[in-house]
Amino acid sequence: MTSTDKKVRYLPEGKPQRTPLTAAEGVAAAFRILEGRWKMLILFHLFSGDALRFSELERAIPTVSQKMLIQQLRQLESDGVVQRIVYPEVPPKVEYRLTPWGHDLCPALDAILTWAESRPTP
């Protein structure tokens, strides 16, 4: 009987090796997705898990303009964090919810919040 273990040459798959440079670039890319004055507020309203209509988001964040809310939602949608659902009815009904990848962001933001709250007072 012949053995194949010496013939087969491949690298086992595992976690990608990170260097300080690749780690910094990855975190910077993540923060670019989240940058924007209203994105955090939008995300925290959507973390409840329910789909929210545009008008509900508008009421929840009264200081944001319609134009800015639309821009921030479109950016989150294009980045794959938020899903936009359009219902074919009159008047138009549009809902927003987090994608599964967007839901994965919740523990990370909770960790950042906990870290910020633990800051020692100067």
C-alpha cells in the first residue's frame, strides 16, 4: 500500500497571518465604513433587529436632514451593512434593516463603548 502524505504538498488553511501594518489597514478600512456624522445613530437604531421605515428613522433622529439621512443610508447599503427593502405599493414603502454582516458589528461597537466608558478621568 502506498502513502500519499509525502506526495501531497499544500499549506493547511487557517487564520490569515496579520502584521501590524495589515491590522492597522484593516481597522482603518472598517472605520472608513463607519465614518459619518449619523451612521452610528442609524446603526444603533437598527440594532433592535426590527426593520425601520425611512420615516421612523427620520423621527428617531430629528436633527438629521432628509438629504443627509438618505446619503448615510445609501453609503451603509453600498458597504453591505444595511439592506434596503422596497415594497411595490402606493405610497412607496421602504424599510431598512441590518444585514447579517451588519449585525456582527454590534458586539464590536459594544466593546468600543465599554472601552470608552472605562477611560480614567484626568
